[in-house]
Amino acid sequence: MDYFRPIAMTDPARPRGARVLAGGWCWFDRAERLGRDGTREIVAAGDLPAPLLDRLCLPRPALAGLALDTPRVMGIVNVTPDSFSDGGRFDRAEAAVAQGRALAAAGADILDIGGESTRPGAADVPAADEAARVLPVIAALADAAVVSVDTRKAAVAEAALAAGARIVNDVSALTYDPALAGVAAKADAPLCLMHAQGRPETMQDDPRYEDVLLDVYDALAGRVAAAEAAGIARDRIVIDPGIGFGKTAAHNLALVRGLSLFHGLGYPVLLGVSRKRFIGTIGRAEAADARAPGTLALTLAGLAQGVQIHRVHDVSEIVQGLLLWQAVTQGDSR
């Protein structure tokens, strides 16, 4: 099987016949053909298989009413005592609601509210405890922005959707609790499927891949097929390559370099790199909350490849960088 990575461009000097990537702000007139045998070859966009070209070019449907022809920022609200970056800062409902409103005011289009840490080494949280953490926060923030619930559990997702959440973000891609698919399908709610190798408890012990870019692509193709078979509408699915979830720093960098490949699956792409450990290692920032510059650098790499949704802690800094990037690349000085 061959894989084709569109070579995304944003330069205003766009050649005649170039194709729009995913209905967004990037274009491409070439792609890199990738083979499992190590083959690498540049091919013209017009020479790509027609079904693939359609998937690469079709505009992505709106996500909970948010058009995806412009980048969207998802602000992280961890209602947990033990998240890797800000555990304990917002584990009280009042603090989490205040943080969510601050992120919305700073420009977050989506607020992703989670009550279970999935950092490396984290243990499972009982569904009742997780729900008790997030439900009051979701209900209080449903009028501030589009709310997403970050959960692997059907019971939590069902209660969160009833409380006002509009998106389900499952870092296990339905492998932890397959019943979550039925909850999302019944509610007709968008569902984000993230790739992870292993469970949080052990995922960083010794992650291995034959070819991380192609392996993650194939794994996500399998998970979206399972979601659709379970009744999730195609226009309700978002994919996430799962930076840091069962990956080394080298794996993470390979995925960021090759992000445009994932447009070939035909779904909106979410990128979650915020404050990840490899940013600190490479960028020499030991403290997680000192990694906003590195997060911005990777976010810009994703923007340059047409990634539509960016999940971040430091919303104000990322929004500022995004606006400047748009002003330079698109002449948009809003």
C-alpha cells in the first residue's frame, strides 16, 4: 500500500491548478508518496488516486457549529489533582469555571473539560468521581464557549452531554469503553478519536513502531472505521495523532513533520502538543508552564500543514501567535 502526504503550502504565489487542502488555508500541487519499504517519491497532485484527492480537498464540516476553514483553539481545563501540567490548580469547580471563562475571553473557541488525568503513569479514575468533577464545570461553562468533555467513559460522556457538552474527546479512540460510541451516536455529538499506544499507566515504558507516521495513520483509519460501524456519522468524527501518548520524542517529531498525511483520511485533525515533555527536553524548559514558546512553535508547524484544531493550555499566547501567523500568510490583520 502506498501513502501520500500532500506538501502543504501557504505562499500567496500559488500556481494554477493547485488544490485547496481540506477546504482550508493551505494549498498543494505535489505530494510525497511513501512506501513501507522506505520508498519516497514526489508526485503531482493530479496524479493522486481520485478518491484520495477528493478526501484531501473536500471542505471539512463545521464542528459543533464552528466552521473549520479557519484554525480553532481548544482551551484545556483540567479538573484534576494530578494532571502533568496544572494538576491541582483547578480541581475545585469554582477555580475551573473561572479558568474556563478566562480561556474563552482569551480566544478559545472550545473548552475541553476533563476530570481524569491521562499523563504517563496515571491510574484510572472511577466514573462517578470523574463525573462529579466535571459536570458542575460543564454546566457553568456551556454558555461561554463550545464545551468538549475529555473522557474515555460512556457514563461520563452521557452525563456531560446532558449537562451541556457538545463534543466528546476520547483519548482511547473507543478502545477503553466501546459503549461510548453508542452514546455519541445517540446524541449525534462530534467525537474526537485519538491514537494512543497502550494505557496511560504503561504507555511510555518502551513505545515502538515500524514507521510511526504510517502506523498511526493505519491505526486511526481502523478506529474511524469502527466508529462509523458503531453509528457515528462521518461528519461527526475528528482525528488526533496523539502526540506524547505512547511515543518517544523522535516519534513525536516525526508525526509533527508529517501531519499533512492525516488529511488523507478525510476528517478534521486535532493537534495536542501543549506543554508536552519533549518540548521541555528539546527547548530546555523543565517547568511545564514555561513551555508556551515551544508549544507555539509546534502549533505553527501544524497550522502550516492545515491542522484545524489546536488543544492548548496557554490560550492567550497561542491566539496571539495564530493571529500574527494569519496576518503574515493570509494578509488577515483582524
